[in-house]
Amino acid sequence: MYLRSLELQGFKSFPDKIKLEFNKGISAVVGPNGSGKSNIGDAMRWVMGEQSSKTLRGGKMEDVIFHGTKNRPAAGFAQVTLNIDNTDRALDMDTDLVSVSRKLYRNGDSEYLINGKNVRLKDVLELFMDTGLGRDGYSIIGQGRIADIVSSKSTERREIFEEAAGISKFRYKKEEAERKLKAAEDNIARLRDILSELESRIGPLEKQCEKAKKFNELYGRKSKLEIDVWVTQMKQIDRTLSENKEKAELLAQQYEQASKEAEELSDKVDLCREQSSERSVLIDELKAKIHQIELNNSQADAAVAVIENDIKHLKEQISTLEFQIDESEGSKYLLECELKEKNNDLASLDEAQKKLEKDIADTESKFSEIKDKSEDFDRSISESNSALSGLYIKKSELAYKLESAKNSFSDVQESLASAVEDGRDIEGKCDLAAKELKTLSAQREKAAEQEGELKNRLAGLNKLLENKKSKLASAESLYDDNNDKLQQAKQKLKILQDLENSMEGFGYSVKHILTASKQGRISGVHGTVSRLIKVDPEHTVAIETALGSALQFIVVENEDIAKRGIRLLKDARAGRATFLPLTTVKGSRSKNPPEGEEGYVAMASELVECDSAYRGIIDDLLGKICIAEDLDSANDIARRHGFGFKIVTLDGQVINAGGSFTGGSTTKNSGILSRRNEIEKLEKTVEKLSEEFKKLKDDRERLIQETAKFAADIDGSKDQLAEVSKQLMKLDLDITRVKDYEKGCREKHDALNAEAERLSMRVTLLTKEIDELNALAAENDKAIVEGEADMQTSQNELDEMKAKREELSEKLSALRMDQIELSKDREACAASIERLNESINSSSSDKTKLLSQIEEKKAGIEEKKKDIERIRAEAADSVKVIDGIRKEISTAQREHSELSDKAELLHQEEKAKLGEKEKLSNEINRLEERIKSATAEYDKLADKLWTDHELTVSEAEKDCEPVENMPQANKELAELRAKINALGSVNLGAIEEYAQVSERYEFLKGQLGDVTKSKSELETMIGELTETMKEMFVTTFEKINKNFKQVFTELFGGGHGELELSDPDDVLECGIEIKVEPPGKIVKNLLSLSGGEQAFVAVCIYFSILKISPSPFCLLDEIEAALDESNVVKYAQYLHRFTDTTQFIAITHRRGTMEEADVLYGVTMQDKGISKLLKMDPGDTIDLETPKKE
């Protein structure tokens, strides 16, 4: 058998379906850290049934499904398949290829398949058992597992040895057999309890069964006679009923006639009263009409007054409008006068405008003449002025140069001052930078101190978190223990409650009554005596014995309920029961209890707790029964009191009144009362455990919250630490920045000092240049003064001409301004004339409107006058209408009186007819009472036929024999009832119950024999399995130890290694000790070895196991990681010794292992989160340093 291939799809970092094909020999899977190569090992563990998500390096099982990347969606499921070559039939399956698959969906659904068929996890585990394969075998060895072989406790490293010895399957069978043995023991105990209870019931049930059969015989005879008597009586009643019904029908006809006549008279009375009422309503309506007319007349006078007032106001408005017309005529006259004045003004302005135009033409002529003369004179002066202009140009040039020199001088002085000032500023900035540098350094020192504090706080919080996690683990353990106890108590309580609810142990008749009470078919049932009392556990056996069958007596409200219950049992033929009505059972206690005597406990009723309502019943049942400690004490008390009362001992032995003894063994917790006590005890236990569970749950939740809080505080402190670290980094950058700034300021200050010296030299040179330019400017100014003196004479003459020209120009300008003003005045006058014409026209239009309004008002007055005339005419007509209405009122009053009198006469006739009707009704009622009484008697007998015998009347009549002698029949019935009563309480259900209990007893007895036999067989099998396991383990262990000594010496190059059992007398449970001495070392403890040496020791043990029990294939997940290079080579070369029997798949990144591999698979992660598989030649290389996250 060997591994052909491994298929993965959607598993961890392998979203796409990949297939790794393996040959015999060594196949190595290599790749950089984080590439996902260890996920292949996880896949093999997972498909072989691994259930621990922690072992699979995840938080929950769903984490094995590819969770997606930024560019790739998450997978919906993960599937891994192992294809195993089974041609040698090493696996217990008749097929050459065995395919084992496991599939998990994201919704939590999962499935296991073997050769495509759905199987259970158990089937997969059993398939690989004792082959070295499987999740607990040694076919998959990881770095952690190889370290566990050495570092684990001696008892915890047994698994790998047991798997090698091939006893895993035997241990599994043994554990399965032990579980079955425990279940068998529990079943035996339960069966014995049930059989004990059934044995106590069979004897009484047999007697009850015989009595029930006798009862059935007597009851059958009584039923037949009862039916004959009742049917005969019903026939007599039926004849009487027929006669009375005929009389009742005749009277009913007479009553119907009287009712009809009375109804007709009532209708006539109602009609007269209705008509009279209509007349009364009419009178009220007519009176209201008169009142309304009078009210309208009163309102008409008021309306006339209002209209007259409106006319008055309209006349006043007309006067106002006429006054407005007069005012408008006066305004129009004034506007026409003003218009005439404005027309005169416009004519004057036109004449003035003509005169002004003539003056402007004369002045313009004179101005042209003087202008020509001045221009000629000006040209002669220009020539003289040209020479002077040259001098002025030179002066300007000199002035420009002088000004430029002065400006340069000023600029240089300013630059010099600015350079000096900038030097001072830069020096100040240097000082500020130094101060800021000092502040930043202090801040950095403070931040560094804060960083240290946060690191210390984080360490403290981590310790507190570990402490809380430890407490939480303890709380989880207590929580689980309490939960287990609670579930066990609840399970036991449920079994007892089920027995109680199914009324196990109660008689059939009692069950029948209690079930009927629950169903509501009978009310007033309080329950059985056993369910209404409470007894301390130490007194339970005594009280159960004292009460005996009275435990099943039924307490009811009163005698009627008791009779109804008996009838219910009788009808259902459900047997007999004893009822205790609260209204009749009034017991009493013993007046002379044997108090103070040795062994006396109490009177039985004193040991029972119950509701005060039931105290009388308890006293009746137990008030005269004494409870003693033991049989000897009871005997002494009975002798001293002449065996005058019943005595029961605490263990259930009885001395009856009169001296007879009853006793023997009792089964613990077999009684009804004991079961009730046990239920109450368990209920309290469950309640207590539930409270403890709630408290433990609260403690657990609190610790979870506190752990979460500490974790949150740690995260917060980490965030603060990150913030402080960030702040430190920022301060370091700021300090560097300020230092650079200070350095720049110093360099700039030196540059400014050099610039100031240069500018001082420049000031000296500019001073000399300014002095020279001032001298040249003075010479040029002298030449200009001389030229200007010559010019002045010519200029004076020219100025006179210019002055005259200016005078004419100003005069011309004034005349043109006058012309403009005059034109504006004329435009304003024309606009006024136009406005006045519009106002005059508007005044004429307003007058027309006012005249129109006056006409409207006058028309309104005429309309108002017409309204007054109409209202007065209507008022005159209403007087005539009122007279007509009063005549109608008089007529209606007379008709109302006549109708009232007629109604009274008809009413008297109606009363007489109603009296006759009542008399007939009384006679009918008397007959109906007789009929009703007879019918009730008939129905009563019919009901009795049905309730007592479940027969209808017609069914009873078929087999009925008429009774000739009724008194003799009644006497015979009484005798039969007496015989039935003499039988006492009869349990009719005992016949069926006895058959059922007997059958169940025999069945359970057979079951007990089968279970006992099964127990014996299981014990034998467990013993045989234990011996086989011991023999196999010891044999295998000796071989492994022998191999270990050899392999250790070969791999370590000397030294000594040995395996020992910590307890040779208990080879199946003891630990396995490892003792080694590498060459040149004395080792007292394995932990004193280096990590590499410990790993090498574990490898030696692993190779020792493979020598005697080779696994078909092994996956080695970086087990050589801790070894140095030389030992890696030894390890890899040693693997070749096993390749004939074992196929190796090594996940590695060590070169020594890769070089010894026959096939190389490379795993890379080019896209983050997605692993790719490459098949490589042994000579190929792969980058093993690329850090990526798996």
C-alpha cells in the first residue's frame, strides 16, 4: 500500500484544484517561508479526520476554506482527497484503489466519502486503525509532534507506541466494551428495581382479578333486570304523555284565537293613539308657523329701518360727489390761466435766443483775427527758445545723473541699514532656534520616558491577562463539571418524573379517575393521598407501610364528587377505588400515645406534613398508628398497651392491633411516596445546581469580559505606545529640522556681515560722484539764466496778445453758456405747457366719472325705496295667513280629542281579551309541567339506560321482557346490588392489568437474564482484550527499545539510548521513560539537552518504530528544522533505509533533505494569499527567503 496522489481544492491557500502525484521513495515539498507548503500537511491531517482547528493552525474549522484575496473571491467549500494504492489489500477493502475524501462547506455542512460513498467519521478512523495512518498515528509527524515525543510527560507519549504495537484497535474495542458493560450494569440495576416493584404488585393483582370476574357476573344479571324494569316504566310514562299532549293542543288553539283578537284590538288602539299624536304634532307645527310669521314681521320693520338708513347715506354720498365736481371746475380754470402765462414766456425766450446767436457770430470773428497774429509772433520766439532748450536738456541730464547718484546713495544706505537689521534678525532667529532645540530635546526625553512607562505597563497588563486567562480556564473547568452534574441530575429527575406522570405503581381505577380529572370529565378531585402529603426521608418507609393501599385513596371535595367518581368507574368498568370526601372524613388522633417510652418515635400522623384542609383525612388514616424505632421497641410498646393499636417500625415492620406481625424486606425507593421524596430531593438538587451553574456562568462571563477588557487595555496601551513611538519619530525629525535651520541662520548671518562691508565702500564712492555733478549743474544754470532774460522781453509782448485772445475766448465761452441755458429754459417751458394741457384734459375726465357715480347712487336710492314698499306689502299679507292657520289649529284640536276618547274605549276591550288569554296560558302551563315532569322521568330512565348500559331506548326494547310483577323485580334488584356491594372495592382493570403486569414481569425477567449473560460475556471479552494488548505492547516495546539502542548509536556516532516502562506491572497505563547518553555527555534530564539534540533523540525513536512497524507512507513536516547541517544529512540519508517499505513526503527547507529527495515539488506564492505548485527536478533551486504569510 502506498499513497498515489493528494488532491486539494479550496483548501487554505490553494483555491484552485491541484493534484500532487507521489512515487515510492522520498518526495520533498519545498518553498519559501509563508508560501503555503505546510498547508499540504494540514490537508493530509484534515482528510484523515483531524477535528482540532488548533492543530490545523486555525481559530475555527471554517478557516480551512480559502478566505479570498483582494483580487480573488473566497471559496464556497474546501475538499481534500487521498488516493491510496491498495493492491496488497492492507486496508480492509476489496478494491485496488481507495479514495478517501473530506468536504466542508462555508455554511458548516461537511461530508466524508470513501470511494465516492458518504460515510461517517468513525468509518474513516476505523479504516486507518492499526496501520500507522490516521490522525493519531505516526504517518504524519510535524515539528511540534516530534518535540512532544521528548518534552511530553512519560504517560503522554504512549500514543505513538500503542499505534506501532497495533493495539489501538484493541483499545478502542476494549473502551467500547467497557462502555457497554457500564450500560449493562445500569440496565441490570434498573431491571431489578422494576422487577422488585412488579413482584410486589402481582400477588394483589391476582386476587383483584378473581374478585373482578365475580363482580362482572353479578353486574351482568343486575344490568339485564334493570333494563327490563326501566323499559316497562318508560312505556307507562309514554301513554300518560300522549293524553296530556292532546289536551294541551286544544288549549293552545283557544289561546291562539284569544291572542289574535287581543292583537287586533292592540293595533286599533295604537292606530288611534298614533292619529291623535299626529294631530298634536300638527297643532305644534301650526303654532310654530304663526310664531315664525310674527318674528318675520318684526324683522321686516327692522329691515325697513336699515334700508332707510342706507338711503340717507347714499344722499350724503351724492352731496360729496357734487362738491368734488365744483372743486374740479375751479382747478381747471387755474390751470388754463397758468397755460396762458407759459405760452407768453415761450415767445420771449425765442426772441432772446435770436439776439444771442448774433452776438456769438461777432465775437468769433474778432477771436480769429487775434489768434492769427499771436501765432506769427510765437514762431519767432520758438527759434530763440530752441537754444534755451538745449541748455535745459543738459540741465535735465545733469539733474538725472545727480538724482540717480543720490538714489543709488540712498538705496545703498538703505541696503546697508537693511543688512545690519537682517543681521540682527538672523541672530535673533538663531537664538530662537537654539531655544526650540532645547524644548524639543526636553519633549523627546519626556516622550522616551513615557515610552518606557507604557512598555512597563504593557508588560504588567500581559501578566494580569495571563492571570485572568488562568482563572478563566479554572472557571471553564468548574463550569463544565457543574454542567455535567446538573445534566445527570436532570436526566435522573426526568426518569422519575416520567414514572410519576405515567402514574407507575398506581392501580388502574386510580389512574382512570386522575386521567378523567385532568381531562375535565370530573371536577373536585384533589389527588391521591400520596400526592398530598410530605414525609421526611427517614420516615418514608414507615409511613408508606402504615398507609399501604391508602396511599392510592383519592381525596375529593364532597360526597357528590365521590359518587360521581364511582359512577365513572362503573360506567367504564375500570375497577374500584376508595374516595375520601373532605366533607365526611373527619379523623382524630390517639388520646393516649405511648410518649416517653423507649423506642417510641411519634404517632404516624405527626410525621406527615400536609395542607390543613387534609389534616382530618391524615388523622383518620394515621392518627392511631404508632411509629417505633425497631421491631424490639415496637414489641415492648405493643405488650405494654395490650396490642391495642397498630405499630410500624422505621424499616417497615408491622405489629397489627390484636398482635399479628407483618414484615420482611423492602426495596429502597420502590414505593410511590419514596419516589415523590426522591423527586423533591432531585428538584432541590437541580435547583441548587442550577443556581451554582448560573453563578459559575456569571463568573465565567465576568472573567471573559475582564479578560476581554485586559486585552482591550493591552490593545489600547499598544496604540498609545505606537502613538508615543510615532511622536518620538516626529520629535527626532523636528530636532534635525531645527538644527539644520540654526546652521542655515548662522551661514546667512556671516553673509550679511560681508555684504554690509561692501555697501559701506559703495557709499564713499557715491558721495564723491554727487559733488562733481553738483558743480557741472551750477555752470549750466548760469547759462540758462542769461538766455531766459533775453526771452523774457519777447515773451511779455506775446503775453499781451495771449491775454486779449483769452479775454475773447472767455467772452465767447460765456455767450455759448448763455445759449445753452436759454435752450434749457425753453425746453422746460415747453414741458410745462404740455403738462398743463394733460392736467386740463384729466380734470374733464374726472368730472365725467363723478357724474356717473352720482347717477348710480340715485338709482340705488330708487331700488331701496322699492324694497321698503315690497316688505310692507308682505307684512300686510302675513296677517291674513295667521288668521287661516288659527282656524286649522282649532280643527286639529277637535280631532285630537275625539281620537283620544276612541283609543280609551278600545283599550278597555283589549284588557278584557288579555285576561281571557292569561287564564288559558295558566291552564296550558299546568299541562306542560305535567308533560315536562313525565318527559324528565322518561329522559332520566333513557339516560340511565345509556350511562349505565350504553343502550338507546330502541335497542333496549328489542331484548326487553315486560315486567309483570314490578315489586318482585325491584326486590331482586336490591339483592343483586347488596351482593355487589358485599364484594367491596373492585378493580375491574385488574383483569387486564394482571395480564399486562404478568406479561411484562416475564419479559423483563428474560431481559434481566439476557443482560446478565451479556455482562458476563463483556467481562470475559475485556479480560481477553487486556491480556492480548499487554502481550502485543510488551513484545513491540522490547523490539522498539532494541532498535532505539541501535539507531541512537548509529545516528549520534556512539553513546547510549534506552526506553523504560515507568511501571512494568501496569504496562497498558504506565508512562515511557527515555534515557540517553550522547557521546561524551552525562545526561540526568532530557531537558538538559539542546533543542537540536532533543529533536534528534525524537527522530531516533521515530526510526526505531518504523523499523518494526513501518507505516505505508509518512508525511514529515520540517521535523529536521532544529538539526544542524551535518545531522540533517544523517537524517536524510537514514530515510533511504526505509524506502522499501515506507513512502516519505517531506515538507522541508533544508538543503540536505532536498538533495536526498527523489522528487521535488515547489510551492510559491506569486499572488499574495494564493499558493501555486510546481513539480521540479532535484537539481532545480527555489528562493527560500521570500517572506510571505500563509
